[in-house]
Amino acid sequence: MMKLKFYASLCIIVLFLLGCSTQPNQPQGNPPSQTSTHETGLTVADAASENLPDISGGPESKTRTGEHPPRVTNIVFHHGPSNKKLVALTFDDGPDVHYTTKILKILKQHGIKATFFIVGSRAEAHPEMVKRIAEEGHAIGNHTWDHPDLKKITMTQIKSEVDRTDRLLSSIIGYKPHLFRPPYGIASTNDIKELGKLGYKVIDWSVDTRDWAGTPPDQIMEYVHKESTPGAIVLEHCAGGRGEKLDNTIEALPRIISYFKERGYSFVTIPELLHIHK
């Protein structure tokens, strides 16, 4: 009897083990996250044909986290066409009379045209600098009147910020810009759709130098090396709005220019890169 019980138990164990071996392999550890994360420098092969409308993140971290929202075509641009070695340098938050002057001097020395996203209140304080930027052949875009977080204000307030800046810029340079960059790179899908209806192209970036944070020039160059591809839009700043010092921007800019020139890139403005109206 004892032997029968022993053999019966042994058979049960064998059958159990055989059953386990026929089950599909189970994943080990925690399941992968269902959210997608794109670090600074999101590269869109040809942003002119398909664009991500929701720009999330903030001044301290240009990181996009979460599921992609519905797409909006031909409104938001993170990157230019990737089939040519072109690069667009862009400068936010100006103008001032200190850093903007130095940047303009460097660009002129190298024969480069860039794109400046202007804050209206600063344009009001330094209209002569806005006029100089335009006269020297650079493109100009709208960066709101006083640099608010668009997700914290209403659409009516956003339109007021944009319209007030456009009216001032038009009085200085003679035309209304059709380029817009949200402060901090933050804008909701609805905001972008409304801005698109008003005729604006929303310009993001693919290379973030993080110069506003006092990033050392060597680190700035590491970001440029890592994130640059044909069609790149490079984010820099030409004024310190929150106490930032941009001496590292001035030091790094000639190095950035040399880096792209040595690799056969041509420098263009945003309208030239994306073939859109300025």
C-alpha cells in the first residue's frame, strides 16, 4: 500500500511538471512602462509633413513624457527636412543690449543668418535692437509679451499676448511675424490648433543647448554633438530673463558654428529651413 501511495504521488508530480513545461514563457520582473519618453532633441525625420502638437516639459527639462496626442499637420515643427545638411540657429527671450549685441557680432563675423524669438516687453524696451536684428537679415518670431506659461492662462490671454507683441513688432520691422515659439516650449494641443488658425507656425527645437542654465561650453558642445542631425533647429538664448548669465552662450557660439561648418552644414533661417513665410 505504501508503495502504491508513493508511485501515485510520483505520477502526480511528474504530470504537474509536464504541465508547467507546456505553458508559455512568462515575463520576468516588472512589465515595461506603457508611456513613451523622448529626451531633449526629439528628431522628426521630416517635421514639415507630420508634427507632434503637444509640447510638454519646462525650462529645466525639455523632456516629453506620456502618450502622443493627436497629430496636427504643418503647424508644429521640431526639425527641418533631413535630406540636406542644413541647420537653423535660434535665439529666445531677447533682445537686450548686452548679449544680443555680442551674438549679432559673432553671427555677422561668420556671415550667418539666424532666427530670433522676441519677447514683446523686451522689444518695447529695446526697439533699436529689434530693428538691427531685422536689418542684418535675421528672421524674427513671436515669443509672447512677457513669457508666461501658456498652460496657466486662457486662450483669450494667449491671443492678447501674441497680438500685442505682433503689433509692436510690425511697427518696428514693418511686418507681422508668422513664427511663434511657446515660452518654455509648453503649449496644449488646443492652443496650437488655435494658433494655427491664426496663421502661425509653432517652432520647437531638436537641439537644446541648455545655455540658460549656465551650462559650461564643453557640456553645450556635448549636447550639440549628441543631438545634431541634418535639419536641426538649435535652441539658444540672447537675453537673461530670470537672472541667467549667458557668458557661456557667447563662448560656445563660435564653437557651435565651427562644428557645423566642419561637417559641411549650411546655416539658414527657420523660414528658409522649412520653406514657410517669415
